Amino acid sequence: MLTEARQTHDHAWMKSIEHDYAGEFENARAQLDFDLGKTKIPPGLREDFMQRKRASRQQRQHHEYFGDAAATVSKPRRSRWRVIGLWFLFGGGALMGLYGMIVVGRRKVLNSEIDSPTTFRGYKLMKKERVSSTASIFHLNPMFGKDTQSAINNLAARGLSSFELKQPQIQVVRAYTPLPENQPSDETGLRFLVRHEPNGEVSSWLHRLPLNSQIEMRGPQVEVSISEGTQRMIFLAGGTGIAPALQAASLLLRPPGSPAAPEEGLANAKTIHILWACRRREDCEGGVSDLKPASLAGRLGWFGPSRTPGKVNQGLIVQELEAFKTRFPGQVSVSYFVDEESTFITEDSIRETFKRITPAPLSTSAASTPQTPSSTPVSWPQDRNSSAPPTQVFVSGPDGFVGALAGPKVWAGGREEQGPLRGILGKLLLHDKSFKEQVGQVGVYKI
């Protein structure tokens, strides 16, 4: 009986415990079944399970992708600096290559522009020298390098040439002849003698410009070359037309690649006589005509020594003319004519000049007609041959001046042409038989 009672008591006790802890046992059993893969996540443990699962996944991914802590710190940093270094290396090389292409390309462009003088280039106004109350010499330096300017000067030295200056506000251009290099000056750039015309758009603008202003200019445009066969030249210049006369003297007496005038045998050397007509004495201040009688010609040349007294009160252009005579003694002579002093270039003065420069009368068999005016401007290069007239006459100055001496230039086909030979020179060289026999063949060109 006792045993039976104990069994009944134990059974009741187990039932009470099972009842009391039924909830906990159920959770434990469910956890065990889940661990064995027999059931789904219990609702009570879903949130806790998901948190542990996410934490585990993050740890596993961190280890797989980044490894241990040391690798995580060092490897990305080394890779980053390696990439930065490569960018600097290849980027710097690319920039240097681009810079070289730009420099070489710019040099090629400048060289092509020199060969085609139609491109405007920038120049800086460095200095203005007053010649008179109405004229000044403008010094312009290139803004693109001395080598390019040297090439331009070499091109301009091929013949009488001019440059076109542009007035930017109204887009008007005017052609001006540069003065020759002022030896022994070391200055670079170009010099222009410009008269201030009250109604001239470009000249008025130029004279108003302050120093260091930028000026756009293109050229040179070579108008005519001087033949190697030219032995004697007469240049009739009016006003600022003296600039082409100085350029012609430089080309005739110092042709490119040729030595300066010899020290002896000047009777066979090339010569030039300039007749310069000015409005006022201030334009040619200090200038004295130095043509001497033929009896004084000899070792000093056809023109004899200058009678210009020293360099006191000499204008800038007169000083340059005197410098030419000093460098080429006996080969350069100048006669001055001033309107306000009632002295003018006349038929008699031209006759006298031809008479003094002509070494001896030529036979009538020699062609005694002037150069036939060309229907197109003479340009470089042109054929140079021994049959070129040994005496050349150039006329440069205002339209009225040129027309009175050699006939006006004409417009044809949209450009300015030489036109027929008329005026004083036309009368002498075309219709005066005795004069033609005296001077022989003569070439005439209007600037």
C-alpha cells in the first residue's frame, strides 16, 4: 500500500511540475527541434535570431573581403597612393607633350604667316620722335618674338616694301613705308614716318595713341625690286615720300648678300640722287643741297662733298640722309626744295640732275625709251637681267606730286596700277629727242 501511495504522489508531483513549466519546456523543445532542422523559427525567438544572424553575416563578410585587421589598414592605403602617383606621372607627361605641340605649332604658324603677309600681327608703340609740327617717327616693336621680326625684315629687304596699319575702331587700313635700319643702332622692330593729316583717319589715330599701345599691322608687301643692273638712281620725293627714298638708297647701296661700296673706283660704283620737296623748312631743317658742278667730280664721285654744315639744328630725317652720305661717300647726294621758300622741282632741275649723273652720252642704237609702264604692279620675285635700264627714276609722294611729275596712277580691276607715263618725265623721256639721246634708256616707277 505504501509503495502504491508513493507512486501516486510522484505522478501527481510530476504532473504539477509539468503544468507549471509547460511554457518553458515547450520553448526548449521548439529550440531543440529548430536546431535539428525539424521546425521553423519560433515566434518568440524570431527577433533575437535575426539579430544574431545579421551580426554573424557582417563578421563573415568583413573577414572575406578585408582579411585581418593589419591587411584592412595597409592594403587600400598603398593602392590609393599608387594610383595617385600614376596619375601624376602620366598626367605630367601628357601636359609636357601638349606644351611641346603648342610651341612647335605656334612656330609653324608664325613661319607660315611670314610667307603669307596678309595676317595682322601685334606691335607695341615704343617711342614717338617729333620730326616737325606735323610729322613724327613711330617706333614699333613686335609682340611675337625677335626671330620672327628678323625674318620679316629679311623679306622686306627684297625690294621697296610697305606695311598696312589698321585703325581698329573703323577698320580702316593705310600703307606706310618703313624707314631702313638705323645703323649702328641695335634697336629691333620697325620705324615709320607719318604725317598728321587733319582729315586722315589712321594718321590722326596714330598721333593720339599713348606709348605702349598695341597696333595691328600686316606685311611686308613688296612693291618693286631694284634690279642688279641699276647703276644710277634718281628719286623724286615729296613730303613723307622721303621714306621710300631712304629705303631705296639702302637697297641700292647695300643689296642683300653684297659688300658695302668699295673704297676706290667710285666712278663705277652705284649712285643715287634724291630731290626732296617739302612744304616747310622745319621738315628738312638743317638740310643744304650738295650737288656740285661736274668739274669737281672725281674720286669723290659725281656729286662731290656735302656742303651741309655739321649736325647743328639738323632734323631727324636730314641726319639720316647725312649718315648715308658718310657711309657711302661720293655715292649719295640730296637736293632740297621748300614750298615756303618758293623752290620747287621743275623741268630744269630734273634736266640738270640727269645731265650730272649721266657719265657719257649713249649711242642712238641704245634703247632710249623709258620703261613701259606695266599694267600690273612689279612684285618680288622678278627676273633680274643685264638688260635692265642702268638708270632708274622713282617718284613718291602725294597724288598731286606724283601726277605732276610722272602722271597719275590709275585704278584697274580693283587695284592701283602704274598708269601711262605723263607729266614732266613723260615730256622729257617720250617727246624730247635730244634729251633721250643724252640719258639713254631709263626706267620709271611710281610709288
